[in-house]
Amino acid sequence: MATHEHEITEPVDLCLPDGTLNPAAVGWSRTPLHRANLRGWGRTKRWEHWCVTTPTHLVALTVSDLDFLALNSVYLLEFGPGGKEFECSSIVPAGRGVSLPDTIAGAPGSEDVVVGPARPTGGRVRVEIRDENAGTRLRARCLTPERLPLEVDILVSRPEGHESLSVVVPWSEQRFQYTSKHTALPATGRVRVGSEILTFAGERHESWAVLDHGRGRWPRTVDWNWGAASGRTDGHTVGLQFGGRWTEGTGSTENGLCVDGRLTKIGEELEWQWSVSDPLAPWTVRTTASGQVDLVFTPFHNRSVKTDVGLIANRTDQRFGHYTGRIRTDDGEDIAVERLLGWAEDVHMRW
């Protein structure tokens, strides 16, 4: 089923000269074409979030500028009983030293991002997102609670012709978000924790990267669901990208399927069902009208985060697990999804 949403095929500025939303920017694209020329201060949010998964562990890096502060973090999770789970987050008042470009950091022609000291101590974090000929280089350093050095060095490939999902979500002329989601990108590298090495080893060994790139001006409070997954299933390389609640009533969605590098844009809002009281209960994620998505997500781990630091209050339940079911592309091909590794989250944010 073709989406009703407008497909953008040429570069476009996100904002008009007065800082309001450019009507020509509203729509979606298969490659990043928006320049997030945000101006001024207040309610402006910028971030780059990368998550790289293997069948046994994952690492996530975030650099964010929220106007009144910056939040940079490294998160590591080893799956299974007794596995490592560790997060180091550094809050930077007024966002000093954090500058995110108008386009995707580390992409060809865009600016690199480097935040934090070269040798971080205490709760500080070093994150680097750099362009290389072969892809995007992700590096990070921090200390674990046991004061062991943690170092990340991963290269995310950019397969030729691989499509992503970029969308502008318009709440109003003053409040809007540009999101660019990239799934099923092969990654190689390692994470060192003290003397232990965790390996990320390319497509054949099921190591995949997902990018969440965001630029916009947000309401004070918002709720959302986000789900994503990457891997091989039914003879295909599949990336799932789903969003919910925060897009309702805007005419835009951030829902799409990336199958063998080709994007199927889904304009229909998804039906999400999950348990608030049982964090490891299965979810269902469906398109009730088109039938393009019919999935069950079964979590094995819940990352629960609750913060309240005055201007920011956040409640996040991010479940990691596997998607099973079926999806259908724009070409009408039905694909069986078998235990595709990813996540689904339920977030309430005041910022």
C-alpha cells in the first residue's frame, strides 16, 4: 500500500528565514535531504543516537544538545544472566562544547562530532562520530563504576544505495521534528572493558547499527513509542523502524521497512499493545488497515530509566528482545520475521 505522505526528492531547508517550519520540508525521503537550519534558543532539541547490536551484546552512544544542557552517554548491555549492564551519562550545563551539525554527523560532507575530554575521569564521557571513506567511525571512552576503562571503536558501513527513512513531523509552525532513522547497517569493531574484549563482526556475524538522528523544536511534554530491529530473516536483510503516539494527528508517521536496502514507507499509524505492569510481557505491533505489519515483540530485558533534574523529567522503559511475525513490502512480497533482534520502548518526557 503506497503512503499518502509527500515524498521529498530534492534537498530542502527545514526552516524558513524567520525560524518557523518550512511547508516544503513536510514529507519523507529515502535518503537524508533536509538541512536542519534551526535558529535561536528555546525548545530546540538536537541529537545523534547510535545503537549497535550483536546476538550477545549491544552498545549505544548518544550526543544530545537540549539548549539549556547537553547530555552525552555510553550504554553497554551483555545479554543473559550475569551479563554486564552499564551506563555513563555526562550532563553539560548550557551545552558547552557540544555542537551538532545541520546534517547527519559523520556522513560524507557533514561535520564530525567530538565531545568530552580525551581522557575522561569521574562521570565524564568522550564520544566521537567521524566520517571515513568506508563509513562512519564511532568511538567513545569512559570509566565503569568499578573504574575500569571502557573504550568503543566501531565502523558502521554505508552500503551503496541503502535507503533510510527521514520524516518531518509537524505539530505546528512553531513545533516540529525532523527525524532520520537508519536501520540494518553492517558494523565491525570492538568494545574493551578493562582487559575484556567484546567483538562486533560484520554482516555474516550479525552485527548491525541503527541511527536515530533528530533535529527540531518540541512541546514541553510528549509521549512516544519507538521500535527498531535489524538482521537476516527469510533470506533477506531486514530493518524495522516504527514510531507511535507522538505523530498522531500530524499527518506524518515514522514507520518503515528496509528490505535488502530498499525502503517501504508506511503512512498508517501502528496499533501498539503492551503491558505497563509486566515489563517482559510480549507486545503486539500491527497495521490494522493495510496488514503490512503483524508482529509480536518478546522482550528479554527491560532498561528502566527515571530521571528528574528540574527542567528534565524522563520515564523510559526500553525493552530489548525479538520480533516475530510477518511484514509486506510495497512490491507485495510477504516476508516471515523470525526472532529479529531489536527493541521497543515506552517513553514519557518533560523537557
